[in-house]
Amino acid sequence: MFDPTDLYRLSGDVPELTDPVLLYHFDGFVDAGGAGRLAVGHLLAELEHRVVATFDVDRLLDYRSRRPLMTFDTDRWVDCETPELAVHLAHDATGTPFLLMSGPEPDREWELFTEAIGALVTRLNIGKLVTVHGIPMAAPHTRPLGVTAHGTRPELVTGPGSPFGKIQVPGSAAALIELRLGARGHAALGYAVHVPHYLAQAEYPRAAVTALEAVTRGTGLVFPMDGLRDAAEKTTAEIEEQIVASAELSTAIQGLEQQYDAFTAGEERENLMAETTPMPTGDELAAQFERFLAERDESDS
């Protein structure tokens, strides 16, 4: 039998906490618009924090699938960027302590990793686990971003109902944590932000804003948001500039708006993933954005 506690190491001064929230996100799974990554990165940049636990990435990661960067200088190797999967202790804007786990998604030993998280939940008296990420949806950026909430108990799930029925999707370590720990009675929930499919591969700060606002509603934690909201407004302005300059893009977005408005008005019974009229795919819209940017760069040169 393997001991799951061998997968992590606690720092020497772990404080006694009372039912803290553990907010977590792993790089490597679907994260449209960088919703989860940008949200976690923003918190680590804005809030004072310190590491209270680190995981053994040598056991959990496949370096050949995502090779760490190494620096070669003239005639020798001088540095290697070792990936880190860690739990940080931070305090929100009101001084409330919470935990933030981030880093690459494990490639192996998912079940043992989940057992290790369970051991940490007990050791650190964690009261609630929360994860966030983005998913691509056939919805326009000119409308409010939707959020699909999910959790281990019905009372944890608030807000509008899910547009999905029963579906099967590729698994993730984050989802497995919620499934396994929920079966043991722990409170765990997550928020999937609906990101316009044509922006799924771009950094979309508005999705991170939506994710953190959902976390606040679900946990009561309060985060500094001004910088992230400023970035979201700037990105939205740049997108609008591209659309105004392209009749092709304008027409495509108007079509998405009509489809979205019809759905929300109850005129369509299919969910947002279904397209009842010919519409450009996310790849086609993304390609249109890329062509526009390339043409603009050529005209500026």
C-alpha cells in the first residue's frame, strides 16, 4: 500500500485554521479564455501568500509530455525551471484566511493524489473545496457570461440551472477530487465559466472576473478585483475594435447574438451547444480574428 501523505511535504509552520476554503486550479485541462489560470494568477499577484505544502512533482508529472525549460549559456547548462504544485496560504480583502492550490495537473497517480488531497483536507481542517475553469460555448461576448455550477450537495449549487443534461467528457484531476471527496462527505464545488468559443484560445480576463465573482458568491471570500476588471475592459475594447473594422466579423457576431437571445427568451429548446441555423464555428471565428490582426499588422508596417 502506498502512503498518500508521501506525495506532499508540509512547511514547518502550518497554522491552525478553522474551516478554510481551498480554491484550486491545475494547468493542463480545458480552460477556455484562461479563466482559471488568470483568476489564480491574479490572486497570487495581488495577495500576500506563503507556501504551506508542496507536492512531489517528480512522481506526479511526465516531463516528456511538457518539458521544463532549461537555460544553456555558452558551454554549460545553468538553470532549469522546475515546475511547482503547491498549496499557498493567503488572506482575502477582509483578512479571512484561505488556501490556494495551483500548478500543473498531475499526469499520473490520480487516485493516490486525490487521497493526498483528502489527507490535507483533514490536516488543514478545510471546510470547502472550490475549483474554477473556462469552457467554450456558442455564445457572443456581447452578452453576460454564463456559469455552470456543480457540487457534491444540492445546496452548494446556486444560480441558473445548467444547460447540460447527462453527458460524458474527458476526465480531469480537479473533477476527480470533487467526485471522490464528495463521496466521503466533504463539501466541494466548481464553476465552469462559459467563454465565447471564438475566444477560447485567447486570454480573456472577463472570464476570470466572472469566475472569481462566482467564488465570492459561493464562499463569501472577497478579492481585490480592480486590476483584473481593468484588464477585462481593455480586452473587450480591443475585441470591439476588431469587430467594427470587419463586416465579416460583425455579421458573425450578430448571428450569435440572435441565436443567444432566442435561446434565453425560450424560443429554442435546444441547449447552447446546439446550432439550429448555420453558424460559424469557433475555429472559423478565431481564424477571422487572426486574419484581421494579420492584415492590420501589414497595414501598420
